[in-house]
Amino acid sequence: MKINKTLTALITGASLGLSGQAFAEGTTSGTSITNNLSISYTVDSEPQTPASNDTTFLVDTKVDFTLVLQSSASQDVTPNKDYTAKYLLTNTSNSDLDFNLTSADISDGNITVGDPNAAIPVVVADNTDLNTISIRAENDGEYDTGSAAPVSTFASGTDLASSNISIQADFAHIIYVYVNIDGASTDNDIATAELTVTAASGTTDLVDSKGTANIQNGTAQIVFADLDFDGFETINAGFEIVSADFTHRNVADTADLPNPGLTFKVINDTICDNTLVATTTKVDYSAAGCTITFGGTPTTYFPKALPGAMVEFTIKTENTGGADAKSVTLTQSLLSSHVDNIDLQAASIRNVTPVYVNDSGDIAGDGNTTAAVSTASSTNDVASVTVDDFEAGDSITITFTAIVE
């Protein structure tokens, strides 16, 4: 019993102490943390030799990073032109990390673009393809997230297609997906590009250790702590083709027809006007007819496509696309479709009259011009009208006359 009393006294008089670095979020991966246990006591008022013991462990690697699309989820583009989707990749881990970067042109279908975890995800209908796709890094390199983000202006960048990039802990890097849209795409078609970022060591993807026992063997274990605990993030970017699309609709049509439309009507002939020539002032008898005396009786006569008759042609088109078109020239060569070039009189094109209407219904009300109007000459049987800025929603009607050979 004496021993028990002594042990009780020893324990009562002992002091236990823990010393060393305390673990805190953000401690660098692989840091060695040592905890020390010491005991001091006296026996019969005599201090005894202190005893101690240490235990050491390593801080594991918390793999955490964010990938955010900086440009719009779906941006307007033009076929055959280069565009970029801008991303910000931030390493919020407690270790410097490498990242494998891959890009892909997504197959047709309903695709979520932008933030896939948004309350209301943006879904687009992918129905066209990309000519090219590559990954490029901002030339300025990575930057400390504790400082102001650089003003990024994409130039050429560094091509990183299917490659690898290193980012320090608490640093970020601007990444671009660089694309070119298929030239066969038309207005309102949509293509989508996929960027996938995977945490790596060198070029080898990291493997998560959450499913293994936490046995310290001198190596920090890998723990995925990113959004879905999977060590990679994928964000898609959409590219919607916005292009000019010239269509027409005749009176009897219920839907737009592709390309500009060309119609004709006979407005005068040599029976209505026996002095009719190409330079005759345009008079239209197609609706009311002209009056001729037949058998001594005044009779209404409607002009026919006889030799020497004047035919009025009408070109109509509207920009029903989503983008303005620049330097639009509409050209009609009346002789080019005739093998013998004698169906219409040479140099007979006259009365070229363009009427430009903007989408508000005002004639040339938005400042657009119908400049560079050329009429035919003896060596030029072409009607041509140029519009400097043919805006989406605007239309033009062009009329001109020619004489039947």
C-alpha cells in the first residue's frame, strides 16, 4: 500500500506539458509537427530526473483549387475567326501543384456552360463544330492572389494544349481556350469547348488517399478537397454564331426564303409606246394597262414580253441574321445567264433605284447609305448596289429596267 500512496503522490505532483507547432489550416504540406510530453515530480521533497517523449507527424497535402470562367458563358462569334474563353485557375491548396490541362470540342447535344453549380445553369444546344481548339496560358504567368490581379490582355500566349502547368500555393494563373469556329456554321448555330484541369505531380495525375489508413511513412498523403472531392474541374464555354443571313420573302410566301430574291414584270412594250427605247422614262402599264385602238374601238391592253418590251426587275433581301454585314454589294448581270447574249439588249439596263429600309421602318433612317450605284453602259450590263453597313433587321429593294432583244 505504501507504493500506491507514493504513486498517488507522484501523479498529483506531476506536471504534463505539450510543446511544438500547432496545426492550423494552411500549414504547408509535408511540414513536420512534433509534440513533446514531459513529466517532472519530487519524491520525499527530492526532485527526480524529468522524463519526456516526442511524437512527430507530417501535414498531409490538401488538394484544393478553383476554376472559374472569366468570359461569358456563351459569347457571340463569327465563323472562321479566332476567339478565346478566359479562365482563372487558382491553387488554394497547402502545396505547390502541377495541373494537367486538356481541351475538347464537345459533341452535339444540350450542354451546360459556365458555372455548372449555378442555381440556374446555362444550357445551350450544341449543333456545330470547332475548326481548332488549343489551350494557352497568359504570358504574364502566375500571380499572388494576395495582390491585385493583373490586367490581362490576350496576345499570343503560350500553347499548352494537352499539357501541364505549375502554380504555387495561393497563386493563380489565367488560362485561355483558343478556338476557331467551323466556316460551315450559320447564324444561331452553337459550338461548345470543354476545359478540364486535373491536379498532378509533374505530368502524372494525383491519386487521392482518403480511402487508405492514415499511416505516416515519411510522406504526406494526398487528400482531394476540391468542389467534388475528385481532383479535377471541368467547365464548358459556349460560342454562338451570330452572322448576317440574307433572305427574301415574296408576297405569296409564308416563310423566309434563302438568298436575295429576283422577280420581274413587263411594264411597257412597243404597242403601248411605239417609240420605246432603253432610255425612255419608266412608265408602268402592268397594273392598269394602256389604251390602244383595236378595230376602231379603244381597248385596254396589257404589255407583253415582246421584242423591244421594257421589263422591270426587282431584287429584295433582308438581313435576318444576328449580325451587321459590312460592304454588302448586290450585283445582277442580266446577260451572264444567256449563252448567246442576245435575249436582252446590250447596255439597256436603266432606272436602277435602291430603297434601303432599316428595322424601324424608316427609309435610310439609321444613317446607312446606298452608295456606289452603277448603271449599265455599252460595255457593262451590270446593275450593282453597295451598302456600307447592312444592319441586322434591315432590308433593301432594288428595281431596274432592261429591254428585251
